[in-house]
Amino acid sequence: MPNDRKVIAQKFLATLAGGKIERNLLLLGEETYFHDRVLASLKATLLSEENAPFSTFTFNLIETRLEDALDAAATSSLLAPCKIIVVRDIDRLRENQIKKEDEDALEHYLANPNPQTHFVITAEKLDGRKRVTQLIQKHSLTIDCAPLPRDEVFRWIVEKLKPEGVTIEPYAVQEVIDAVGNNLTLLEQELQKLLTFIGIRRRITLDDVGMLMFRARVNTVFDLVDAINRRDRLGSLVILNNLFENDIEAPQVLFWLVRLYRQLLVLKDQKRRLNAWEAAGRLHVPREFAERLIQQEKKFSRQEIIGGFSKFASLDRSIKSSSVSPHFWCEFFVFELIPEQPHSRVS
């Protein structure tokens, strides 16, 4: 029988302090920020600071047996009124790694939990067709830890800054999301940097975001486009690998290239040439980036810009549909985009 007991992570966190906490919890979803927040809040609510280190136990099922986690959960707590058992990576086990006796033992415990134990299973995805998934969901409160859609991420950023007494320009929010994506852990880190950067000021502007977050990243992508325009294959590969070494992954590189080409196309289609301030307003970018875009737009024909989009689409398909490393496809893209120059003959 399916279990309809489900709550989104934000609601669970908001009501945690004032309500009864279920003995069995399933944290399900790919947003690890919610996993971490729920676990931290459970510890803060249920355990004293002194008892927490001795009353929280984590079992990674890649390394330990499910039986060990269940034994620990069933054992009475001697050092504190309750304890928290966290079971990780049940979704990473192959089907033959969970035997019927393991499922039976898990079902027996979940149906008869230790009143001193809060048993927390964490997983990014679970196969609803499997018995182990069905019995976990039947006997547990599921906390939905799915990634937030873009509009909710926008609101999350605004709300996250409110306790600091700080507001943020809408275009600045968009820039942050464009650069980082909807990973809340990374977004929180970037917001902390921005709060430090603005000091005593109470508003984050688009220029603040550009100055702090994107200068090195975007300028490097500008350099990559310059190298492509010069037909400098070796220079393009060096810049590309520098981006990878600085933890900028292939999809992010592709995103910035597509975005930059779109901005070049907007400038190319203007009836008259814009100055840096006009371009910054039209493109919603800091002025220093607008200046570089104006210089680059002069170097590309409209046909070259349009042709770039079809190559970007091909690169995107290759990255998403192939098991080959995305880094390889980016390098292959450079080779396709910049044909080898013919050697001059020696007479």
C-alpha cells in the first residue's frame, strides 16, 4: 500500500521545532543542501551540543552492512534521551546487494521502530518498482529534497538575504543563477562572498556580482572567443583546459559561450553602434564586460556568429548523449571550429 505521507523540505524545516518528529524519515531528492539542512536541524532540535557527537551515527551502505545500521538503531541509547541513525547510499546498491532477509529485517524495524531512535534514510533517487523502496516509503515520512525550479531559486536567494538586512537587484539575482545554477549549496557560498564584498552596504547590485563572481570566469571565456576568432587552435585548447582546471565544467563553458554569442548577435543587429554604457544597459551586464563585447562584435561577421550556434547545439547533444568525457567533446569542438591551417610549401 503506497504511503501518501510526504512533505517538502522547506515546510519540514519550518515546522520542525514545534511539531512531533517521525521516527522514520526518508530524505529523497538530488538537492544535497536540503539533506544537510534537515540533518543539521534534527541534531540541533533533538540533541544537546554535548551529546550530539555520541548520539549521531552514519552508515554508508557501500562500506557497511544494512544489518549493522539496524542493530545500532534497535539498541537503546545510554548517553542521551535519543539518537539519530543516518543510512546513506541505499540507492547506489546493486539489486543483488540487498537480499530478501535484509529487506525483511528492514521492514520489521521500520514497522516497529525503537522509540529512542530517529532512523533517517537518504537517497537521491529510488526505484519505486523495488520492494525495498516500497517498504521504506510505506513506513517513513518522505521529505522531498528535489532541486528548486528557477523561479523558486530566485525567491530563495531574496529570502536568504533578508535576515542580513540586504536586498539584491533582480538582474543581479539572474546573473547569480545563470553562473551557479540551482545548486543551493553553491549559491549559499556565493551569497556569503557577496555579503563580505559589499561590506556595510545593504544592497547587492549587478556590478557587485560582475566584479566579484564573474570577472575571472567571464574574462577567460572572452579570451577563448578571442582565440577562436584568431583561429588559434593551440591557444584555444590551453584556455579551455585552464577553465577545466579551475573547476568550470564543460556544460558551464558551453553556457557561457552560447550566452556570449547571443550578446554578440544582439550588438550586431543594432541599427547603430552602442557605446559601453548603452550596451551594458541593453545586455544587462557590467560596463567592463560590455566594452569587451563591443570589441569582439567588430571581429565577427553575423554569419560566423550564427554558424557558432549550430556548432554549440552539436556540442550540447554530444555532451548529453555520449558516455565519452565532456572535456573530450569540448576539445573536439575546438578542432572542428578551427580547421588546421595548411602548411606553406617550401620551394
